Amino acid sequence: AFHTMRSMLLPVLYLLGSEVPQADTYHAISTGYGGLLACLGGYVYRRPVLLTEHGIYTREREEEIIRAKWVIPSFKKQWISFFYMLSEAIYKRAFRVTSLFTNAMLIQIQMGCDAKKCRVIENGIDYDRLSQIPLKEEDGWIDIGAVVRLAPIKDIKTMIYAFYELSSRMENVRLHILGGADECYALVKQLDIKNLVFTGRVDIVQYMRKLDFTILTSISEGQPLSVLESFAARRPCVTTDVGCCRELLNGKEGDNFGCAGYCVPPMYRDGLAFAMEKMCESRRRRIRMGKSGQARTKAYYRHERMISEYRKLYREVEEAYGRDWI
């Protein structure tokens, strides 16, 4: 079935190849279909190809397919193999392959990417835009924020269940979900949770003033910008132990800035509730952790630093291919 899928794909690729716009280089931000088009452009026009993975796309699709009810069980293995085939194609074709953190790079190498191609370039945020936000004044409430997009992989339901458990122990807590979905609204109504707010679209910078700390309950992540933005605003985080979250909270080797939050296994409701409760107990602890997170973000995760690293990457391409590639 795998070989049949590949043979069926070849005529489609032939047609797509003539539709890929000509460029000086092709820089994909994932494997999968985006990486496939980058490979096609590089092949047709004899141009260099770069890959930056924000997460490990193939592994994320694998998790999604395993859980999916809409995929016939007998086809799941072939469908997963298809995505591994796509990642293998761009890993082989790319001049450089970058990731957001070291463990992701090690997974890329484990999946067949040549270690000599691999680089780590961390995410960067507009630190100055967020670092001047004042801390929320004490008002008798502890306000928790979740900046999320509408996707099952963010596991908002587990967040809601964990907050339900927390609110049964503490009366002065509120959860603000900056996003949401119909299923989430129905669950909140079913559990009769009073102190939970779905904010809809808001200005993150302004809304951060209302929050004491933030929470992320994803099943899978790369290097979440929401955590970095929370840190820049001196808000510590409770996160699941996915992607780069533990490294963001505790720092890399040689990082002495201190702990910036709590990390628990994904889908662990009781653990999330306990971590949130612990964070709620002490304003002094939240302020200390928030300062640690802000200092770490300022040192490693500024937008200017990220842009500088990508410029170095493009200069590597120029040196390897000569100026005629531009």
C-alpha cells in the first residue's frame, strides 16, 4: 500500500512542479506537503532548499492519525508511513535543517537527517513590547490565563477539568481562556464552572495586565511563543512536559536564572490542578518565578537574536552556492 501511495503521488508531483513559483531559495517551515513543495521548487529550478521545523511535524501527524476516528484503522499505518516518506525527502534534499531546541534536533537526526545539516535557532519574541507590562495588583483573586488556538492538540478540555478540580479547592481563582470552541463551552456548562471566562479575540498585551500567571496544556508543542510572551511580561507558567517547555521553565545547561514555573505530564488533570494550586498559594513565589522567566527570555529568546541567526543561515547558503544563486 505504501508503494502504491507513492506511485499515485508521482503524476501529481509532476503537475505541481510546473506550478511552483521560481525563487532564489526555498525555505519550508515544516516537512509534509510544505516541505514537498520546497523540494519540488529546488529540483525544478536547481535552487537550494532549507527547512525549519517548529515542531516535529511527522510525529505530530502520527499522534493525530493514531487518535483520529475518521481514519480507517487498517489505513493508519500506511498514512503514517506516507508522512515519514515526506520528511525523509526534505531531510535528504535540504542544505540546512533547523529546529527550535536541542531535543527536536536529536529527533530529526534519529529520523534520518544528516547531523552535519542540523542547527538550532530558537524562537524570538518582541521582548520590549511585553516587558513593561505591570504586574496585576492584588484584588483577592488569582487570575490564570491560557493563550490557545482552536486545536485538539492544545487539549483545552483537560485544562477545563483541571481548573474544575482547582476551583473545588479554592474559591478565589479565575481562568481566562483566550480562545475556545463549542465543545469547550458545553463542557463548562456541564460542569457548572462559574469563574471561567472565554475572552474571544483580545489584545494580548493589554489583557496580560489582568493575569497572575498562565497555563499551557498541550499534548504536543515545539517552543511555544505563548510561554515566552508570558515570561517577557513576568508571568510564570504551568505547562505540560512537551516540546521545549521543561527547558523554558528550568533553563538549558549553564543557565542560572532559576525556575520559572511548573511542568507536569500531558493529560494529567490532578497534576495540573496541583501545580496551579501551588502557583496560586504564593504571590512572592510567582514574582520570583516571573523574574526568572523574564531574565531567561531577555537573554535567549529575543526577536533580534532570532533574525541574526537566520541571516547567518542565509549567508551560509550564499557561501556554499555563490552569489549567482541570489
